[in-house]
Amino acid sequence: MQKTYKIMIMGASYGSLLGTKLALAGHSVHLICLPAEADLINTEGAIVRMPVKGHKGLVEINSKNLPGKITAGGTRDVKPGDFDLVALAMQEPQYRSPDVRKMLDAVASATVPCMSIMNMPPLTYLKRIPGVDADNCKSAYTDYSVWNDFGPKLMTLCSPDPQAFRPPAEKVNVLQVRLPTNFKVARFDSDAHTAILRDLEKDIDAVRFDTGAGEIELPVKLKTHDSVFVPLAKWSMLIAGNYRCVQPQAARSIKEAVHTDLEATRAVYNWVVKLCVSLGAGEKDLVPFEKYANAALSLESPSSAARALFAGAPNIERVDRLVQTIAKQNGMQCDELDKTVAMIDARLQINRMKS
């Protein structure tokens, strides 16, 4: 008999993708989100639309019609200790807002295993990576102190490779998947906590979805890896694509950032790969440039970081600065990355002056 788990996900935007996959597999999910999101999810369901190979158009999944259950609410009256696993799916700067910070502190106190699906790894996770001085990376975080009470043994990182967005003309309970790749998660220190991940992986993999015209296998799986370096594969993609969407006066698409000068992109991508290998990653932990460049052809919008910057955000996730800092610790430097960091610093300065 399948064991069912209770999972809390902090963040309903990107988090509803993972939540829907878990509910499809029969598990119970509670999303922490804003009141408007929670009301819609509780009344109309979390709606995820995704492309499926061999299927015309998008497949729509509504959480109201799944074997498992998705509920949503704010940070009050939630006890993290009631859950088997907590997933962190908000943008890194959001964790310092008072209510969210209070909830995060409660999660740490409850000693529940946490799986981050942020682009920016929690500072705690960096302590699990050999060759990284986590304390020296604090300046890359909006507020590093939010991670002070978390122990490395209870934290893991999941690479948020699937690309998804809220369609602007739709309600806030709708999420559309643009690139249906897999979530790749590193094991926990504990075998017992890792067993939860492997159970979830197996259950998600077994799901077949009834479209009304027959049952199909859906993309976007959860893959559990023994290597702590596997989630770092996203760093090359972020540095070569997402953050290079930021230009002095406007944002460009990820496709443009990658393919306008493919050789420059290849150089910075492979430089980040080299950094990860110098830390101890194996080639099999990482993604070849050609595979990423091909996937980027379908990414015709700017990255979320670039969109946020040009919408006036005073803080964004700074994986660019984090990678630059870790590289310096290991005697490495990249002109293209330095240029990107400088452009983002300048735009943030403009936004902070305006606000």
C-alpha cells in the first residue's frame, strides 16, 4: 500500500507545479500564499497547463480533480511539525518579510526536513558543499540571517529546471509550463528523509493522467540523486541565460541572451561548469551546453529576474553574485559574469533610489 505524505509548500506560484504533481500521486499538499491566491485555489483549484509530447495543445490539470488534495492559506494557524516535508518555493528576498520570516523560523524549530526549489540555494545548503565557504557568501543574500536556525542535515536543494509562468490574462491560480523538464533533488544527509524523496519520485513516476481521450504519462518528474552537486547544474543555465537577459536599458528574452552570441554564451556556460567541477561535481551531474542551448530556443520571454528588475524590484535573487563569490574563493574569474553582475547592481541601484 502506498504511504501518503503531508507536504507544505511555501509559495504557490511556482510551488503549485510541484504541488500538483504530488497531489496527482495521491499526496496531501498545503500551499502558503497570499489571500487572493489562497481563495482562488481553495474554491476553483490550482490549475496547471503543460505541453505533453505527442499531445496537441496544452494538458490542463485542476487540483480539484486529483487523488490527493491541495489546500492553501496564509502563514497563521499552520504548524510545520504536522508535515512530513516542507518545500521552499518563494523567491529568496521574500523570506525576510515579517510573516514569512516567522513561518520560516517555525519550520526550523520543528526540525522538519526542507527541500528548497529556489534558484538561490539557502545559505544552509552551501554548508553541505565541499570547497564552499558559506560564511563568505553572506553578501549575496538579501538577508542571510533567515537561514541561521537551519541545520545542513535537514536541508536539501532541488534544481527548479522546469520553466513556468503565470499567464498575464489569467487568474492567479493558473500556472503554465513552458519547458516541462524534471526537478532534480539531492539526497538528504539522513537515509530516512531521503526515503521520503524516493517514495515521492516513485509515486509521481507511476501516475497516468486521464485526458478524457485516454491515459497519458505527464512530464515534469522528481528525480532524486546521491550527489549534492546535481542541483548546481542550474547555475550554468542561470548565468549564461537568465541573468544575461538583463541589459543596460531593457530586458531581452532568454533565447536572445543565449543565441545572439552563441560562442560567448558557450564560454560563460562552460566556465561555470568548470567551477562546479573544481568544487567536486562530476560531468554526469551537469548538463551539456548543447542540450541547454537547444532548450533555450523555446524560451522567448525574459527571465523572471530580468522582468522583476525592469518592473522596479529593489531586490532579486542574486545567483550571479553568489557564483562570482564562490569563484573568487577558488581563484577563478570571468569577465562576462563580472559584466552581468555590474549591470544588475546598477539597475538595482536605480530601483532603490526610485523606491
